[in-house]
Amino acid sequence: MLQLAVFFPVIAMFFVPLLRKNFRNIHTGKFVIIVPLLLFIYFLSNLKNIYSGGIIYKSFAFASNVGLDINLKLDGLSLLFALLITGIGTLVILYSCYYMNIKDEKLHKFYIFLLIFMSAMLGVVLSDNLLSMYMFWEMTSVSSFLLISYWHENDASRKGALKSLIITVFGGVLMLSGIFILNNITGSFNVSEIISYSQNNNYTSKYLVAMVLILFGAFTKSAQFPFHIWLPDAMAAPTPISSYLHSATMVKAGIYLLLRIGVIFSAFTSSFGNILIIFGTLTMLIGSISAIFLKDLKGILAYSTISQLGMMTLMIGIANLGLYNNNNFIYTFAFYAVCFHIINHAVFKASLFMITGIIDHTFHTRDINKLRGIQKFMPLSFILSVIAAFSMAGVPPLSGFYSKEYFLTAVYSLTNSSFFYVVVIILVIIAAIGTAIYSFILAFKPFLGTFDSKILEDKKIHLANNKIFIAPTILVVFVIINTFIKDYIVIPAQMSALATNITNRQVISHIQHDGFISSELITSIFVIVIAAVIYKLYANKNIIYKYNPSLISVHGIYNKLGSSLHKGAGLLHDTFITNELRRNMSYIFLTLSATIIGGYLAIGKPLIINTFSRIHIMNIAIGFCIVICCIALAHTYNRLVLIILSSGIGFMMTALYVTFRAPDLAMTQFVIESISTIIFLIAFILLTNKTKHIEKQKFKLTNAMIAFLTGFSFIVIGLVSYAYKHPSEISKFYFDNVVASGGGNIVNVIIVDFRGFDTLFEITVMTMVALIIYAMFKIIKRGGTKNEN
């Protein structure tokens, strides 16, 4: 059932075009919503079992010879994310039914991409095999690229999608290298086995390399500094996508990875926890400060998401530092805090995105500098926005207040350490003030004040269908009640993330203070008061937009790097990729020869020949004929003679294969030469009016040198291969294993199984040749150039 749950959305997507085609008067989302709803019910039905400490594990052999198996594990941590993916996915599709235009011709693609992404995210959080997790990881990058670029006619959508793909795939490739290093250390790709191995064996320096590479993957996916720049540009996607990908699911993939495998590194080194603390703090600070000075509602939400992701990374860093320092209280409690906040952030941020979409839908703008006094048109949106934003700011008694209190408890645990951690605490408090300020901006600025009809710019107010408020209302209600029901989901997730052999399954889910007044509460009051004053004095009056500081602009670096790469690629293209076939072939053969000869010299000239095989007189005769034809080719200018000579070389090669008892190669060569001769003759007819071009002697000498180097290189390969040949009766192996391989005909088994890759490449070459020939004839048919080049 677990395997079906992962692939169910992908299976369902094949029916979406049929539903769209046959039920055009019914919004496609009303059919698609069944998929995440059923999955949510399935995962919810396992909550009791998981809460009691149960685990569901399913293994499916996929490519076991390379370690890639679809091993799926449903425990507390994966259940937390699975419920977010399917639960908020259900609400996002419900919201889309009233947000996305039913007349949109590509609406079915929207839901297809969404279902692919849902399957990919479920695969990431449920995979116990790192290779299969990586496969799903990259699926999230590709599907999010498709979703962000949904309105591909918009230049901002294309650029935002490309930036997100480049950055996340870059991190993913580095992460894959780290996965292979972990496999090299532990001998397994399974997360459970890797964790067990790391807890029972000594530390090696390879762990540090693997840690850095895997952190690249986590940081790029979860928009940590300096890779956070893709997230604001991804806001060009439709609002339901922003609500789903960039608040509840995709950006949490990196957080999930840190929670799942952090124990592998943190028990050996403090570097893991400290790196997360440093980058988490910087990301939190940059995100919160940047959000204050933005005028676009979705831009504010984008940078607030970056800030919240930094906060989660910081908490995970504190937890892992606690593990390294044998502080089990901080280790367990910080994990509880981050799991709690993951839920809080998902629900209040998704609801705020949805409300922003409704505002944009109604007033055709997201510019917060223009939006004032819209409360009279959207009273429900105002109420929902206030509750969700106050939860994000940490105003009691909403659930966001409690997760922020837990966060401050974890941060204040650093006070007994060095001055460096004191600086971290100060920066965190500044970032918290910024968080409260942009929360107040989202809650009040668009809704209060005097409405100015000029913002519509001759457009009419388009009030949304009341049903569009169902999804954000459910999310906001959850913001209120999450405090009371959180432990059913958070505690199992906490226990799954912990190193149980160290903590003995200890659960810490609350703090006992000496009295009602605590340092965390004082900090919260201070943050809210300072933020309220700054909002009233500066943000509410638009004075704040005069400043707009640029803390650390990575966007400019990215753009300059992209421009430099583009210019460099253009220069290389113009130098090496030309319309001259001879020059292109020269580059290929020179590179090949340099690689072969350089490799031969680099490994110490491994050429030892003790015996030579016998050469039949027939081979000498055929070789002599081939040499004569090659020399004649270099001195002949008549096209018909050239075709005959080149075909003669091919047919003599066929005869050479026959003498070496390789009938399959002989037949292939014979067919290819026959077809090639016919094609050359047809081309000869089409090129009869082309004037002859005689090359200079210098050009011929260059070609002769390249030909000599290429020939010499392949002679070296042949001699070295022969020198290290281990004679064996390969035919006996074929006879002994033909039945075991599942076949009865030995020739078929050799072609399909024993030499399957050889056959595949031959088919590939034949297909490529056929496509090239087809393209050439299409060009000629359209009246294209008949130039020989």
C-alpha cells in the first residue's frame, strides 16, 4: 500500500487529460482533489500505529545491482511530512478550483505537474534508500520548474523557473556525490543502515567531505544563504503553487534531510551543528530584514519564508550541537521545537499566500504601497490575515507563539558558550523583530486606512467566489487549535529524528519555568513592542521604503556569473562548433588522440608484448587493398570514383570481419555499407552542380598528421589490450549460461543479454543515422541549402 501511495498521484495524472477533454464545464481540480484527499486519509489512518512507536517498512527491488531499491519507510518524521504534503495539497487543489480559470486551455497541465510534484515529495520523505530519495529529489526540481514556468509566456516566470532549476539541481548533484561517499564508508545506501553503521564505528575524514556535499543539497533546496535567491523569483508561479511548493512542501525537503541524517555527522563533529547555526542565523536575518522593505505581497511572503527556513535550520543546528556536547535536553527539545514549527509555518504561510492570491484576484495588484482600506471589501480576508500573521509574529495564544518560545529556549541554551553564540542570540532577536514587523505589515497595511479607487487603473473590482475562502479558513482554524493536538504528530516525528540509542527514546515536549515570567516571555514582549513601534512610525506611513538596504546581494553575483558563463559558452561554440564538417572531425580526432596517448603516458606505458598472433595471408591481402584505396582516396577528385573507393574500403572491412569469424559484425558492416553507398549516389545526383574545391598542400599535411595520430592512438589501444588479454573460452560460457539466462536460442541470448549494451548502442547509432538522413531530406525538400558543408 505504501508503494501505491507514492505512485498514486503519477498514475492518476494520466486520467487528467481525459477528464479535461470530456468534462470541460466542470473544473478539473474537482476530480483531482480526490487523489490527495484519499492519501491524506490513508496516512492519517496510520497515526495511531505510528504514535505507539510502530513503523511501516516496504521494500521493492528496482536496480539492486547498483544499490537502487525503492525502500519506503513510514515513521513519525515521514508521517509528519506526508500529512503536510497530502493535507495542504488537498486544500491547495480546493483553492485552485476557484482561483484558476476554468477556461484556461492548459489547465490540465497545471494539475498534471502538481500530481508529479506530489509523488516526488512523497518519494523524498518516505524513501529509506538515499539513491531512490535522490531520484525523487530531482523529480521535485523538475516538476517545480514546470509549475513555476506555468505561465511561460511571462518572461519573469521563465527566468524564475530556470534559476530555481539551476540552483537546486546544482546542489542535488553535489549531494549525490556525498551519498556515494557515504556508501563508500558504510557499504549501504539505506538510511537506517548508514545511521547504524555511523553509531557503531569510528569517525573518518570522509564523513566531513560527505557532510559538506550533502549540505549543499539541503541548503539549495531549502533556500539557505547564499542559495536563497531562487525563492523570490519563483513567486512568478501561480499563487496556489507558491502556497504549496514554497511554504509547505518543496522548501521543507532540505529541512527533512537535515532532520533525517543529521545524526550521522553530529555525533562525530561540532562542525555540522555550527555550520547550520551560522547559515541558519544569516538566512533568518537576511530574510526578515529584506521582507520589511518590499512592496510586493508575494515578495514579502517569499523572504519571510526564507527567514522561517533559516530559523528551522538554526534549531536543527542547536539540536545537533546538543548531541555533540552530550546535552540530551537541548538535543531532544530542539528537535521537538523544529517539528512543531514545521507544522505551524506550513499552515500560517499557506493561508497567507492564499489570501494574497485573493487580494490580487480582486484588485489586480499586490503592491502594498497602493493597497489601503480594502477591509470593507474583504472583511473575512482581514480576519484570516490577522490570525495567520499574528501566529507568524509569535503573538499569544496562537500556536506560533509557543513554537517561537520553544525556539528561544533552544537559542538561549547557547548563552553558556563562547562569545560567538552570544552574537548569534543578538542577531536572532533582531531577526525576530523583523519577523514581527513584516507580520504586522501583512496583517494591517493592505486592509486599514482609506481606500483609493485609483489603484484599480480603470479595472473593476472582481470579488472572488466565497468558496475560495474555505481552504485558508481551514488552515487558520488549524493555526488556533494546533497547540492542543500537536503532540499526536510532533512527538512521533521527534522520536524518529533522534538517535534513540543515545536518548533512550526520551520525550521532552515542554519547559518547566520557575515562574510565569521567563526570559523567553520577556523577549517575546520586547520583540512585539519594538516591532509595533517601528511599524507605526515607519512602515505604516511608507517612510520605511526610503531606505531599502541591501544586506548581501547575491542576485547580482548570480546574474554576473550567468552572463560570464553565457559569453564563455558562446566563445567556445564559435571556436569549436562550426558548419565545416572537416574542422569538427579534426577537433574530435585530436581530442581523442590526446586522451589516449596522454592516458597511456600517465599510467606508465603499460605495453608488454610477449607473443604475436598469427596473421593469415588473406588478412595481409585485404589490408594491402585497404591501404591502396585509402591512398587513392587522397589523390582522387572524381566524385563517382570517391564513392566507389570509400565503399570498397567498407566492403573489404566486411571481408576482414569474416576472416576473424565475426559474422554479426560482417553482416552489420555489409548492410551499413550498402545503405551508405546508395545514399552517397543519391547525394551525388543532388550535388552535380557543385564546383570542385581543391585544398592547399598545407591543409592536406595537417589532415595527414591528424590521421596519423588517430591511427597511432588506436594501434596503442589494440596493443595494450592484447598485452593484458586474459584468454578464456567465452564460447563455453555462452553455452553453459544460455538456459540460466532465460533463453533457448543462444544467438538471441548473446544479442539481448550477454551483449545487450553492444546491441543497444548499435540500434542507437542506426537510429541517429536514420534521423540525420531524414532531416537532410527534409531540408532539401523545403528548398534548403545544398552546400556540402
